[in-house]
Amino acid sequence: MSSSKIPYKIYLEENEIPTSWYNVRADMKNKPAPLIHPGTLQPLKFEDMQPIFCDELIRQELDNDTAYIPIPQEVLDFYKMYRPSPLTHAVFLEKLLDTPAHIYYKFEGNNTSGSHKLNSAIAQAYYAKKQGLKGVTTETGAGQWGTALSMACSYFGLDCKVYMVKVSYEQKPFRREVMRTYGANVTPSPSMDTNIGRKINEEFPGTTGSLGCAISEAVEVAVSTPGYRYELGSVLNQVLLHQSIIGLETKKACEKYDIKPDIIIGCAGGGSNLGGLISPFMGEKLRGEADYQIIAVEPASCPSFTRGKFAYDFCDTGKVCPMAKMYTLGHDFIPSANHAGGLRYHGMSSILSQLYADGLMEARAVEQTSVFEAATQFARVEGILPAPESSHAIRAAIDEALKCKETGEEKTIIFGLTGTGYFDLKAYEAYNNGTMTDYIPTEEDLAKGFAGIPDINL
Ligand SMILES: *Cc1c(COP(=O)(O)O)cnc(C)c1O
């Protein structure tokens, strides 16, 4: 179809929302490495995970074979509040760049949590409720995941305890209040409610906390409180499964208007939005039915894919969680203060790590000021104020479109626009004032993180 016939915003009908998630592991020849127990180094079994996660979510975590998993009706009902999400033909951006490329973006920011994280939060809350649990615990850094899970828990009448990194709790009161409005109990971490929190407060008086410590607190509370489990918003196989709704809708919209993507781009923190967006396309690639160039974009300040090691490592600083084989900068690695809070994780999804190791996708790292330059260009012509995380994908999409301008190629580019940036205006302020900096870790900085990676060859 000629691109002039394609609407600016492509909305699927409500009855076109996919009714199953797609599990890309089913089509992977080299399966992602299993989570292992840090003590025994054995792959975790269902029973090992039962104290931490809901039963059905463990089944999804371990299932490398079922390609399509039905979405429960209750979850589909909730999805209808903000899905299908639009696939937008970025004609104004194309015009600004004067490129022959065709650019599309899938926008996941049209819900109160402001990001794609609600797609998995609602599924995770549903399985907790179905199991008859009283509540769930989690951690949150900047607050996107905590907000999404608070909304999901309030919908199903579950208790939600969020450990929020203390520095964000104090500096980002707005997200905290959204969570409390949805009935969540938000505690600054490290707190005095847990053994690990008390220990850290004692050892480091006045500490403002870290994501690793907040995870340790949330897990401790989940395993020690009857009727509670822990839930995580990225990295895990189950989260990528739920996020496949993004890619499935995108693919349906493409088929409806005969759009054939050449390049698919997403930002990568723990890998859930990118994994979800690319899953059905990657499935075709794995089955030899089509080929796509797939690009993960990460901050130069936290370059897990482009400069990390593919190894078993701890998922958290406190080492209470299992170990995953992934591209990692080391669980002790502390990235510089980049404004894209959601991209500051030291590791990466095991699924994406395996696909990257097998050469099925590529990755690039971009600097923060160039990300905000792209964000500003995009906001001015396409009308949406993008989240700093999402703007990493915008940067790469613009770069690819500019390459097309040089070569005259009419490539079709799709990127994931994961969320809005209304709670990130401090970051925009720094960019607008010209005080934003780009810190790229030196080899010495990275060596310190690598030193903490355990020496495990499995
Ligand atoms: C959390 C977050 C991300 C990064 O997480 P992934 O698991 O890598 O998708 C990206 N964008 C936004 C808006 C987020 O909130």
C-alpha cells in the first residue's frame, strides 16, 4: 500500500487485541540459560521459586516450549482500558528530517502509569489474586514499575507493598503520591522493617539506598509474610512474555496496512519492552520466514550489551536473588547518575542476551545529551513529550533515518516509544540549562564491576 493511504495513527479495533501472548523461547534453537541457585549452582526448579513467585508465573518462567499462552479474560478486560495502543506513522518527524525512510512508533504511554510496565503488572497481579494471595511486594527506583503494580493491585483488590529507593522517595514525591492514591504502601528503602534494611542502615548511616537493596528488602518481606509473593517488572522471561502484546499488536497493524519493517528499534534496560516488541518478528526470523535488523539501544553510561560480559551473575546487589546468565556489568556496578532511571540496571534479560550472543540482534550505546536532543526534536514535531528511556530509541531511529537520507534508501523503521516524560522534567531542565553531562565509564570503572562477577562456567 502506498504510504499516503496509511493513517497517521493506526488503531486496531478492540476485538483485534491479541488473545494470546507469544513466547519467543519456543522458536529459539539455543534456549536462554536457566536461573540457577547461587549455593548449589543447579537450575532452579518450580519448588525452589515457590516461596518467592506466584505458581502460574513460575510455570511461565520455566516454559521454553509453548509458543502461545492464552491471556486470561480478566487481563484482556483490563487491557481494553488502554489498548490497543496506536502505531503512529511519524510523518512530521520524517518531514523534519527530510528522509526517504518511513518511520513508525508504537506508543505505550497512554495510561496513568505512563509506560508499558502496566502490561505485565496487570498479568502478575491477576495470577497473585487467582492463587488467593493477600498481596505482593516489589521495589521501585524512579517509580514507573511501582506505579504500574499499584494500579494493577488496586484493580484486583490486592495489597501492594513497594520499597522505593530512598533518594527517589524524597526527590520524586509525585510518583510516590500516585502509588499511594492507588492504595499502595510505599516505604523508603533501606527501611527499618527488614533485617537487610536494618543491617544496611547500621553499616551505612544516612545512605540514600539503591535498587539492589530495595529488591533485597521486597524479597525478604515476601518470603517471610504469609500470603505474599514478590513481583518484578523487567528482566524475567515471564515479563517478556506479557510484553509480547506490544509486538503482536504492532505486527497486526503492519499486516493490516501492508507495512514491511526493515529495522526494529527499542531501548533496553532489563529488556522487557524491546523483548516484547520484537518477539513475533524475531519468531519469524528464527523460523526463517523473514529477516529484520533489530537494534537494542542502551545508555553509554550503562552499556550492558555493548561492553558487558556474557556470564552468570547475581540479579541484585544484596545477592538474595538467583543468578542469571546474561550480559552484565557486574552486580556491584553503579552507573553514573543518568536521567534514564529505567535503563540503569547492570544486567539484561537472558532471552535477549542469548539472541544477541547468537548474532540475531545488534546493540548500540548512545550518550545522554544526544538522547535529549532527539527527544526535543521529536516532542516538537510529534507532540508527545517522551520519557528519557524511550528517547534512546528515538535517537537510534533518527540516526537510521538520516543514514537513509544519505543513501537514498526507503527503509521502514519501527521503534518502541515506551512512555511519557512528565515526571522527568528535572532531566529536561538540565538539558535546557545546558548542564547535562555525559559520563562514559572508563575501562577501570568497568573492571571494578567485572571483578564481582562470580567465576562460573556452565
Ligand atoms: C522501565 C522502563 C524502560 C526500561 O525497561 P525495559 O524492561 O528494558 O523495557 C523503558 N522505558 C520506560 C518508560 C520505562 O518505564
